[in-house]
Amino acid sequence: MSGMSGRAGVSLPPPLCLLFCLPFCLPRLAAAGRSPAPHLVLVLADDLGWGDVGWHGSAIRTPRLDALGAGGVRLERYYTQPLCTPSRSQLLSGRYQIHTGLQHQIIWPCQPSCLPLDEKLLPELLQEAGYVTHMVGKWHLGMYRKECLPTRRGFDTYFGYLLGSEDYYSHDRCVLIKAKNVTRCALDFRDGEEVATGFKNMYSTNLFTERAIDLIANHKTEKPLFLYLAFQSVHEPLEVPDEYMKPYSSIKDVKRRHYAAMVTLMDEAVGNLTDALKRYGLWDNTVLVFSTDNGGQTLAGGNNWPLRGRKWTLWEGGVRGVGFVASPLLKQKGVESHELIHISDWLPTLVHLAGGHTNGTKPLDGFDVWKAISEGRPSPRVELLHNIDPLFVDDFPCLGIDNRTSLPQSKSSPWDDTFFNVSMHAAIRHGKWKLLTGYPGCSHWFPPPSLFNESKIQSPDPPTKRLWLFDIVRDPEEKNDVSEKYPHVVEKLLSRLQHYYKRSVPVFYPDEDPHCDPAATGVWGPWA
């Protein structure tokens, strides 16, 4: 071959020519310009718990998610916020909620609030990098003004619902408007900014998956694709087509049985989505991120066993998230990552992968963690502020045992008046240490209903306790408080909490506006 290659007039047959040229041409092509920007697909599940997926030992069947995670990188030390709006705001802004005023609860339907309009969001940055940007599913970042809508915040197209939850089939949401003392039920479904009718009796997970697959099928490959698919599943109400219930007939707990069926349907949906990426030729240049938005809600079938707590709480069961990255572009595959990664890290990570830049954003709290995920390098993140909420009230207290919704007035603690007000609801992670203060929320452990007869393992803590320190790497179940043993660590972390608190913006949590009333239109939507 080497003799032939130097002779004029000798042409190789086409297949041989290709074989001969490819090894030499490809490096030159790559060197001439950077490799094409990857397609980015971000799938967000709603309220999926740590104990609700196969690879964490759940009895719920999640074969497609299991396989995707097993072939990619499972994120086993990955964190979200304990609630919907805060997680979504940090995902799309790359900034802690203490910097956007959204550190208290969620945006309720009649609150005149949205993710601040001066925040530059992930889809806007990806548009600047040349991407087509699509969003399908749950928004929940405010909609009282048209400027707050997804199509005004960087998404070329949108199909989904604007509030936090609704009926899976009718797509209606019922809300008590306190100022009028009236409950209104109205449609919350949009295609772009237009009201989307004609989808009654169609299960939302199927609708959203079909729309996502349509977008993939019709994608013009000269531009890279960003698809943000935010499922309604598996948030309450617990609704699912009957055929998905059959495999779980042995689960006696009715909520858990419905919930298990909902998880399996969503698992199938993610499988159908990835099949479409392969079928339409996008998969080989796609990075798929799968994440939950917070821990499971044990009151609605979810489970975080063996972690402590649940949705709404700062215990690991509220904030340690199910997540993985699947992509042919990963340098290492089939591994678990135990690096510290947070939901705010996706913005800088995906923008840098896209070849874009984060100019124009406010100072980011997220880090580019691609090398930590793809190559197994140490995460650039060593610290994580879980939250500081001076107004915290638990809307879902542990009924029957620990009825607290906030911290009782109590005897003094050795940490009073030191660096930080320890009766404030807050938590921070630094290296292996996690410090919690105030009332973190329901503090029990909840075994899966099918595992034990007892529905909860009660917290041994006195109700007046307001500071905990855990070595979370050794003790992810938060059983052994070591605050008395390591007072210097407590001091350091309290001073870090104070550092963040001094730099936080005031909580923005406005009273509801009765003008939200959809009585005239029959549809939830912007009113201001």
C-alpha cells in the first residue's frame, strides 16, 4: 500500500480509499474547526425520590433509566433544592436562590412573582451560542406577566403548563383564592403563548414525550438542539393509566402502588425519547442529563430510603437527587461519580460544552463540572449552600408525632449569638461536612411501604434541637450528630453561613393578587 500511495495515476477503489483516508482526514477536520456543538437534552423528573429507582434498590421497575445510567455516569453525590421553584430557578440561572429572592417556598399560582427578569437564563445563553431551544412540560418560574413566560426567557418554542401541578388528564388546576374565599378550577396548558385546548383525557407524560419526539424528528441538523423536557411525573395527583398498575398489584399501600406505576410509565417515556434520538441520527452527538427536582414526597407515594427526611426538608432525603449523564461523548462510561455536583452547575457546564460563554449573567454560583463527570477529575465545587430561609414554615409537618411547622422558643444553645442565628432554617455543605440549623423540616426516616410495617422511624432529636453536624460521606443517613466532637468545624461553617446570609437579597414572597382569578377566561395565565 505504501508503494502504491506514492505512484501517480493509481486510484484506489472507493471503499479502500475511504479506509485509507479516514484516519488521516479526521484529525485534520477536527483541527480545522472545533467538533460540532453537541445536542443538549435535559430531562427533569418532578418529585422522584432517591429510593424510587432500580439502581438504588427500589422495587419499582425503571429498566430504561437503569440502563442509561449504567452506560453513562451516575451522579451519586448530586444535589438539588428541596422544592420545585427553587430547583428550577437554580437550574436555569446557575445562581443560588438567596441571590434571586426565591429562598422561601415556591411561586404559588396567584403570587405576582417570577424568576427575576434581569437574570440571564440558560436557554438565552444557548441561543447566543447558535442553538435552537425548546421547552416541554412544567415551567413553575412565574407567569403573572407575559415577560415571565418561557418564550420570553430564551425558548424558541414551549408546550406545557405554567403552574406547579395539575390534573394529568384534564390539565386543570384548582386554586383557593383566599382574598375572594373562592376555589377556581381552570385550564393551565399552552402551546407557545397560546392556550392549548383539545388535549383533554390525554395523559401529560405521553403528550410531552410525543411533542419532544416531534421536535427531535423535525430538527434541522445544521443547528444544535437544546431540549428541556420537564415532566409532570411523578408529582401528585397520583394518576396513571390502569395497565401500568398491574405489575404492582402486590403493593398494598395504594399511594405507593399508583406512584410506582407512574414512575414506570415515565421510565418508558425516557426510553422512547432516547430511541428517537438514535432513530433520527442525533444520539452520537448528544449529551443527555437526567435529574429529579427534589427528594420524594412520602405523603404522595415517594420514597428516599435510606436517607432522612423528604421533599420540603434540608435533610438528605429532600436534597440529594437522583441524576445521571448519558452520552457517547463521555470519556468514561459505566461509572459512578461521587464528586460534589449541584443543580446550579448545569448552566456553566452546558454553556461551556456548547462553546458558548456566560458573559452577561450575574455572578454564578454554579461550576463547570464536565471534566469531573466525563473524566473523573475532582469537582471544582467544594462547598454547597443548601439554603437559608429566615421565614421557613413546614407546610407538611410530620403529623402525629412531630407536629412542628417551625422551631419552638427554646433554651439557649451554646451556639447562640456566635456567628449566625442558629434558629434560622439553613444548611451548608463543605467537603465531607454538612451543617444544619433551625428546623430543617420533618426529620424522620421513611422506609418503603413494602419493606417494613412501620411507616416511619422517628427522629431521636428533642424538639428544641437546632444545630447538627454530620460527616455526610461516612454518614449519608444523618444518624450521628458530631457537632460536640468538632466545634471548630461548626464554627467555620457557621461563619460561612453568615458570609452567605450577609450577601443574600431579601426574600421576595408577595401576597397573592386576586386579579389572578381566571373566572372570566377559564384559563390560568398572565394577568398583570
